[in-house]
Amino acid sequence: MTENKRNIFAEVRIADRDSNDLASYCTNMAPITVRVGIQIFVLTLVVLMMLIGVTNIDDCAINDLIPIYLIASGGLYVLWLFIEIICDCFYFPTVKAWLRVILGVLSFGLFVAGCYWVYGAWGDVETRSSFTEDENYCNPWVYWAAFCDIAIFTSVAVIVFFTITISLFVQLRAFRCCCKGNQMKDNP
């Protein structure tokens, strides 16, 4: 394993090596611990989402594909996490890049389909228990878990898009100002 390879295991070894005492060790380990904690939290939510889909697979008459969306969406995330860990352990950068592209395309396609299935049922869905025999019924856990998953994913995608757009705009403005300043110096 090379020193410049920065997977989670290498970062822990580097944090241990670069620490003189307990305080510096805690300081070096804090970002790693936060990242692992967030991954565990998200993985727990994803497993719950998959369990909701599996246990209620036949409990969404308005669209049978909504519980399958929950299972497939959770499965793609677990697969992505597994690939990240395995590729970090064995250092397959090309394989990891291609698998990320494939999972990205699959995730985007599933996201679009999920939007169609979940938001398509929005006007007609009935989640109250008194309507369980209705053709528009969907278990509230199934429907709202899928709805929240899509809404959160959309929100994060919009935030990332605007952050990248604003960053590129600021960099372009700074570049243009820099170039104008150099032109003025050259032409007195």
C-alpha cells in the first residue's frame, strides 16, 4: 500500500503514526470518526428502508413498484458502500471508477423511475388504515419512506448543483478580473 493512497484504513494508521499524545490522536481521528459515524447512520436508515419495502411488498395497491423502489434503492447504496470498501482494501482504481459510473447510471435511472412511481401516485394515494381495501391504498410507511428518500435525494442534488454552479461562476469572475488587470498593466 502506498503512502499517498488515502482510504479509511490508511488514514487511521497515519493518525496513529502522527499522534504524540491522546489529545493529538483524538484530533487526528475526529474527521475519520465523523465520516464513519455518518456512514453507519445512513446505512442504518437504508437497511430500515429496505426492511420497510420487504415487509410491505404487497401492501401498496396504487403502485406495486413503490416497495420495490425502496428495496432497489437501498440495495444500490449497500452495493456502493461494499464496492468502496473492497476497492479501498485491494486498490483497484480503474475498476472502482467504472463501477461508480455504472452505479451512478443505475441510481439515476432508479431515481427517475421512483419519481414517476411515487409522485405519480401523489394525487390519488390513500394512506389511512380505513382504506386498506381501496385500489389507491399504500401502506403509509412504504409511501412516505419512498417519498422522503426521493425528496432528500432531490434536495441534496439541487444543493450540490447550485454549489458547483456558484463556485464555477465565482472562479470565472475571478479569472476575468485577473485577466483584465493584466491587460491594463500591459497597455498603459
